[in-house]
Amino acid sequence: MNILLFKIALFLYFLSTVGYIASLLIRRVLVAKVSTWILFSAFFVHSIYIVFRWAETGYGPVANIYESLSFVAWSISGVYLAFQVMTKTRVLGAFVSPLAFILAIGASVTLMGDVSMPEALKGSWALVHIMLSLTGEALFALAFLAGLMYLLQDSLIRKKNVHSFSRILPSLRDLDRINHISILWGFFLLTLGIIAGSTWARVVWGSHWQWDPKQISTLAAWLIYALLLHQRIAIGWKGRKAAFLSIIAFVVLLFTFIGVNVFFVTLHDFM
């Protein structure tokens, strides 16, 4: 049953991706509207899968890297759909849906096999740490995508290249709003995740801080996002500067999630 649910969700992510890309090619918002409903269906089926999988394994939905990819795909889809209700930025789904689909494909590699929970992940603090951090990262991913689309739309407007393609893109105001709110809540959740992780590290390794490469790179990303939030709130940064810095911050965060395990020896080699 779980396998079937995940395959259905994966197929729906694929359909929504095709639909969103088609909406850009033929420049029709109606196609994007239909794709939004398909993406919502994918999110709904994926939610049922996560609940059933959790009940079946007895572990949270982040037992390994593949489970985590599935959780991030689900998180970013849900966050985008929530913003879609508020801002009607359907075409942003052309960025979100392919990302969710790619993450779901990555998750499918060994997602259907037996789950072996590393000893270090057994405990409520570890589960809270990972789920909060990944949800925060999903919000940062949405901020990154909104930033990319902001720069694209801004470039078209500056070049006075306002044609039918530019008209179907979300407004700069909506994209900047999504970028800001995503970073605000992403920073809040990541901060809580870091606090939970620090508590967990104290229990498992006897110290809150280990000078581990993943801890250092996560702190670097956190500081960049803190700077961006400060500039937005205290100085009033908006638009291109905020979009550009959110892209840089996400690249650092992406290196934390993937690159650290490739290039360094880390205590977090299970994720």
C-alpha cells in the first residue's frame, strides 16, 4: 500500500511539472491553475504516504537521506501551496514542482526498502531537530526560487521586454513578499532546529558543539540568513539585493546538506 501511494504521488508530481512547464511554453495561466490542483493532489497523497510509512516503521519520516529527500519534497510543496492561496502566484509552481519531483525521484531510490535507524537518530530530540531543520530548509528553498524568479522578472522589466511571457509571471511585489516570509519563518524553524540539535548533541556526544564541518557550515548559512533578515527589517532591504543574498545563502545551505558529506569527514554522515 505504501509503495502504491508513493508511486501515485510521484506520478502526480510529474504531471504537475509537465503542466507548469507547458503553461510557460504556451503562456496560459489556466494550465498553471490545473497544474496547481494536480500538485495539491500529489501533496495530499504524499501526506497519506508519510503517515502510513511512519506508522509502519515506527520511526519519523527522516530516518535516512532518502526519507529526508521525501520529507523535503513534501514540505516545499505544502509551503508553496500555502503561499499560492495567499498570493495567487501559480506560475512559481513551474520552479517548485520540478524540484519536488526531482527530490521525490531521489527519495525513491531506496525508500521502499527496510528502514534501519542509526543509533544516533533514536530519540525525540533528534527527530525534532531534523524535521524542524528540513522544514526550515524547504522554506529557504522556496525563498531561493522566488528570488530567482524575481531577478528574471526584474530583468525583463528593466530591459523593457514586457511581452506575454513577462505578463504571466508573478508580480515583483508578490515574489518579494514570498521571499521575505519564507526567510522569516525558515530562519525561525532552523533556529529551533539548531537548538534541538544542540540539546541532542549534548546527550549523544557529551557536548553542544563539536566543531564538526556540518555544524560550522550550518552556522555560516544561519549567519547569512540572520544578516539578510536584519537588513530587511532594520534597513528595509527589498527587491534585487534581498533576492540575490537569499540565493547566495541557499547555495551555502545546499553545500551544508550535500557537499559537506562529499568533501569532509563529519559526525553527521548518516544524513
